[in-house]
Amino acid sequence: MNQIKKIINLLMPSENYDALGVGIIDFKKMTFTALEANQFESNIKFKTEPSLYFDLASLTKPLVNSLSYFLAPENFDQQSLLCLNHRGGLPAWGLLSSIDWRNQINSYSVAESPTLYSDFSALRVLLNLEKKSINQKSLCQSVWDKETMFWKDLPKHFPTPQYGYKNGLPNYGKVHDPNAWVINDFCSHAGLFSTVDGLCRTLINYHDKTDFIPKVKADLQKHRNRFSFGWDRVENPLTSLAGIGCGPQTFGHLGFTGTSIWIDPDMMLGHVILSNATKYYWYDKSGLNDLRRALGEEVWKLKEL
């Protein structure tokens, strides 16, 4: 982790986030190593026993919808599979109402369409499974680590970084995503929080219980569509936020708050990055992306832990 710390010390001080978690996972050995970095003015302090709970944002999608598929694929009809892979023709996004959001999401017809990354598609998967009496939260909790949880289940005073403001007050411990906030109940597009250790253990559990990594790899080799079982593929290994050095079948996911998961199935190696990049503003993630690429490039050099 020494080189990882050097990269963080070099790049983090000039950025608009002040909390960072980095984990590296060896899926062959089913082990991981992780650290947390916190910035106080110009000083960065590292912790090897991370304690902050980060808002995972859209990392929720593969940890809920994709995981639900691998745990119980028989519950996914063609419509749900299209929505899982963002090819169902639903709108990408829009502000939902707390009263009739279910009716709105269910009102859209689902038909095979070009890929359009869509929060609404993710929510449609949730509603389709509800019709089959499948409770995704109960299903997925069997795999999540105890430090990975729905935001409303966070005990009071659990340490979280700040994510902007809610109702004029600094947002600690409340979901950043506006629709997850309005829904105010478990949903599949956003809403999970985790420590970096908890996320690494969750992904190890995920693979242990479903063997999903070679399944995604095999599916990616069959087609050129962007998504595979809800996981996002690396389209250009030379420019990807996964970092130079990853293999052609590398897959993962990004989250709006400044989070990411990437897994190279050839190396059976993965890395996660958690941050509070939306603490001050959301629209400039160029510095965070420089960090993502630099950390990823360093990780792929490792081959294994």
C-alpha cells in the first residue's frame, strides 16, 4: 500500500473531497487489503482500520439488482433482464414523487432498445421482483457484510463523511441521491452505505456464493453490449477509469458520490474506491478521475496481493 499512499498524498490535497477509502481484492485468495485517508486542511491521515461509512450511490445497483440475479436467476424474466442491462427503453432519470413513484416507473412499457443507463430501469427491476413477492433487501442481506447496509439502517452517530447539504444542514448519514431520499424506503438504484472493508468483504462473499466473476466474463465475450448482468464493461482499457493495465473483459461500476468497483476476471483482482466527491459540488470530477486512473494502474501492476 505504500505506492497507493504516495499517489493519494500527491493527488488528494488539491481535490474537493476530504475522505477516501481504497481497497484491493485478490479473488483467488479471497483476501483484501484496504486503507482510509482523511484530509484535515493540507494534512492527510491514513487509517488501516477504516471506520467511515461511505454513500455507495450507484454501486447499489450491482450490489442489489445484479446480486439478486445471481442469487435467484429464475426470478428474472426477459423484461427484467432488459432493465437489468439498461436496454429496456426506460428514461434515464427524472424527479420522482414519494406518493406515486411506483405507478410512474410501472407506467413505462419495456421493449428491447439501445443501451441507455437508467436509474428508472434499476427501479423497474425492483418492482418486477416485488410482483413475484421477492424482497431484494432480504435476499441480498445474506451476502452483504455487516458493514454494508441500507442508509436508513445506519445506527445513529455512525461516522460518515459529509455529502453536501440536506434541508440547509450538512448531510451526514443521509443518502445523497434525491430519488432515494424521496422514496425514503429500500430501493435498488442507490441507498447503500459501507465502509471500504465492508465493501471488500461483501464482494468476496458475492463471489463465494455465486461465482459471478467467470460468469460475467463469459457473457462479455459473447457480445459487445455495454452491460452484463448489470455490470458495466471497460470499453477502452487505455482510457478507462479502471486504469491502464486492466484486461479486455474487466468490468465494474461507478457511483455519483465518487465511488467505483473494478474487477479484472483474468487476474481475479479487483479494486474499490470510495469518496465524498459531492461534499462541495458534483460537476467537476476530473481530479477524482485522475486519482481513479492512477490508483487503478498501480493496482493492476500487482497481479495479486
